[in-house]
Amino acid sequence: MASQEIEPIEEILAHIGRHRNFVLQGGAGSGKTETLKQLVQRITDGSSPKRVVCITHTNKAADEISERTLGKADVSTIHAFLGALIRPYKANIKAVLPELFTLSHFERSGEEEHGETSKDKAKTEHERFKKSHETLEKRRQIVLDLKTEKVVGKREYDKSPELYIASHNQLVDEVNAKIEEMIHLVDARSIKYNETPFNSFRDPSFGHDGLITIASLMLQRYSNLRKILSDKFDCIFIDEYQDTHPNVVQSLVQASADSSLILGLFGDSEQAIYSDGIGDVESYIANGKFALVQKSDNFRCSPQVIKVANSFRCDGLVQKVALKCLDDGTFETRLCREGSVKMYFAMAPEKVPLEGESKTETNSRHNATCAELRDRLVEAVVDKHPTFTQLKLTNKSIAADVGFGTLWDIFDATYQSPREEIKRTLNRLQFEQLFEIKNLYESLPGDRRAYNRLIEIVNRSGINIRTIADKYNASRDLERLKDPNLTAYEAVNFAIERGFISKSDSHQSFLVRSNDFLKEFEIDDCIQAFRKLYDNGANTKARMLKRLNDEELPYLDLSIVEGSFETLKRKVEKHTFLTRLFSSDLKLSEVFSFYEYEATDGIFATMHKTKGTGIENVLVICDEYGWISEYDFSSCFTGQKPHGVVGQISW
């Protein structure tokens, strides 16, 4: 039977007594938040109580910790904490603000990595150059209102890379100089945190990520700000530290090094779900900046699940069953915690190219076959366990079921990882802001917090609601968002016209680039001829070459198809994607269904929204195809820590 005492707390108290930073590392169900609660109670009571702030990542988590710590500590989200810290120092904010918008020079690659050929190195470098050029193109459009020439192709780039890099960096210097000049003229008092996902150069203002960058820079550069922080608090505790941005951790470590401030991290490096989070803090532990405290208890899972989860971990932590204390003061029995684990799997078919098929076509066909096999396997397992919650990454098999099938199809036809691209593109077009406004409006009239937040958003966008008539007009406009037949982008335009949303720089840049592409596409005779053949069944290189052998077409010949088939195909797909994205095919209701799916649990749950929860019976669906950049499933079976993978599956 587990001890009633949570042993790690004494170890943590010893570290605090020595003014030493610490990391509490514990797997799912280990009671990390309970330890945090008890720790706060212990160090805030007595003759010399410590001043504590607990930092979380969501309002929901902040409310939970605040309730459990009984008001004995300040509790705040990371954005609220950093926003309040830097808000009074407008001149300093202005001093670092240009770094949100200025660009870095493009630098050539170094020596080839192990196993990398010179050809691979050249290809990787040109891909990097293209991405850097795309960023420059967007920034010049926003800052200078100038269009930029298309990026040079790899063949030309390889002839004179230094020449093209020098020209690129000259444009970077020009746009950076303009950014510095324009921000220098801004009244520091007008710079603000806009509480949206977007930084705005024209306002200027900064969004969620911009706040992280600015606060981190200010903490690193200004010792007075670090002193203010240490004068205000004795301890800063970060919950779910693995999802905290590395720059924030680095800044707070620097603040603790200058003072008696103690930094405590609570979490699990193997449950990281955000790609920009720090993940693990092994380097800080290795250099002595943090003491590691491991919590091996598991109060949630059955022994069978714990055994499987332990085999997946790469950090040496071995969890064991810990029995919960019940409301009547007794402990649960081990029998109550018994469960079972079964693995169902399907073997992927061999990837064999067909005659005349390109590598891209082979991969696409193979991925489709694997997806079909996966769906058949899931269907068979669900028949055996119909009441189990399905824990899986979003895919086509569930998109239609929960109301965003058309949205999924639009992205699935173009991207290998539709879910991430849907989220990125919708957020860029400010649908996430529209979804928040819709939810706040639907919470009225009973939710006072929702009412205040809605008034704050609307007023910040330029509408001043003061009279009954103002409220009536705003309410009338917001009612339109409930129309199930409203086209998605029509709704965003409507919200911008009515002043509920201010169009972001990123949104405007996306529109400019999309419109330019669509205009060029329509007047390009070669791509029009290619699209005609492609749409009429010649959708592989072999089929198109055969058609051109049988008939001659103006503007398109065998040499063009032989050398540029994939490039032309991508342009056709991009044209179809943009046309459908902005068409009447995509309804606002589908976009809202996507966000609702992301935010709520049901029979379908994603890996990204189950942290800190317990699901009694779960079907974990692992699909490694198309996700290897973020999730390395093979490491679960080898015991080796995945190289370069920022997040791992939360089991």
C-alpha cells in the first residue's frame, strides 16, 4: 500500500531551503498538481511565509490551481503574468519591438552532416533559401507595400549562390531599416498587447507569441526588471513546464541566478504537446541550474497500463501503482485498479512504384492505402469495444462525423498533415477570433465574465458600445453568425466590416499572395493547357506524356511535362485549394465544428486535449504515417530517445 505522505515534497522543501531551483518530473496521474497544492500550503504558512506565483497555460488550469491552493498564491496564465510584468515599461517595450518584425540574413550551410551527400546539402540549402525568400516577400509587402520577384530556381541558384544570397540580404537590410525607422516614430504609449494570435506592424501591437518574445527579451536585457520580479516574488512555480517556451524558461533562470528567487518546474517532458515548448530541461539539470525530483506514483492507471507506459518512457522514470485516499479516509484496493491492455495492429503494405509513376504519386497512393487499412482496423476494434473513447489525431474518418468533412477534404487534397494546416490557415484568416466571439455571445446573458470579455474585444476593435442602441446593433450583427448557410470567408469579411475583428498583417499578406497567384494562374497559357489535360484524366506524368504523343497542344509539349510535371501539378492543386477555401462550398458552420471538435471531448478525442484527464476505457490509435516530424512512434518500442522530436504521445 502506498504511503499517505507524498515523499518528493520533503525533497523539494529541502531544495527551497537551500535556494535551489528544482524540477518535479512525474508521469500522467502522479499527483503533480496535488504536490504543488501541498507545497504552496507549506511554504506560505508559518512565521516567514513566501510570496508565490503559480503559472499555467490555460485559464481553466489557472482556475483549478487557484481553487486548490485556496488563494495562498497568485495564480496566472503565462500570458497574463508576462503582460502584467512588462506593461508599465512602455519605453523598454518599444526598444525591443523591432525584433518582432526584423529579419535575419540568410546564411549558407556548413559542412555536410554525417551521411549527407553534397547533392542533399545543396537541395536542403535551396529549400531554406526558398523559405527565407517567402518570409521576406511577406514582410516587404506589409512594410513597404512592394512585391518581390519570385525566388530563383535551384538550377540557377546553384550556379551563383553567393550572388543570390547577397541580393536577398540587401533586401533584408532595406526592409529592416524601414521597420526600425517607422517604429522609432511611434509613441511608446500607443504600443499594446492586442490579446490576439497576431503581431501587427501597422498599429503597432503584439499578440500572444509576440508577448512571449518581448517579455523574454526584456528580462534578459534589463537587470532592473529581473530585480523587480525577484522583489515581488520568492518563488515562481510553472505547471506543465514542458509546454513553456524555451525563451521564457531561460529568462526566468537568469532572473533566479541574479537573486534569491526560486524557480520550480512541475510537469513531464514526455507529455509535451506544443512544438514550440521547451520539452525537457536536461541541459539545465546537467549544468546544476535545477535539481531533479522524480515522482514515481501513479494514482490513475491500472498496473497493466502503467507497465506499458513505463516501457515507452525514455527518461528512466518508472511509475508504480499508488492507491488513492477515498473521501471516507480509507484507501482504494489494488483490485479496484485492475485493468487490461491489448494491442491491435496492421502491417503496412510494401511501397512498390507502378510503371511510369512519380515518387510523389507512389507516396500518395501508398499513404492512401495505409489510411484505408488503418480505418478498417479501427472499425474492427470499435466493433469489439463500442463504448471506448477513441484517442487519435484528427483524420478523414472522423471529420465528416463531427461536421467538417468539406473543410477536411479541401486541405486533405493538398497537404499531408491536414489538421495542422487547417488550424494554421484558419487562425491566420482569424476564424479563431470569430469562434471566440461567437462563443462569448452565446454565453449571454447569464455569464458576466463572457459579457465583459465580449465588450472588451469589440471595444478594442474600434466599436464603442455605450448605449442600448449600440448593444442592439451589435447583437443584431452577431446573430448573423448563427446562420448555418453563411459562407466561411464571407463571415470573416462581415466581422471585419462591422469592426468586431481588425484585419491582421498576416491575414492581409495571405490575401495579397493568394490573389496574385490566382491572377497569374488565369493568364498563364501553359498552366491552363496543363490543367485542361490534368482535369480530363491525364493526372500522372505517364498519362499526360501519352496524351501529348497522341495530340499536339499549344503552349504545352513533352519537354515541359517531362521537366515540370510536379511543379505544374502543385500549382493546379494550389489553385483548387484557394478557390475552394474562399468559395461558397465552405460554410462557417464547418469551421465552427472544427474548433468545437478541437475544444471538446466526446467519443473522439485528440492527443492535444486530454492532458490532466482520466478516461476509463480508451482506444489509443497510433498512425505513424505523415506524423514522423512531430511523433516518433518507433521510439516507443526501442527505448531510444527520439532525435529531434519535440513532442511525444501522451499515453
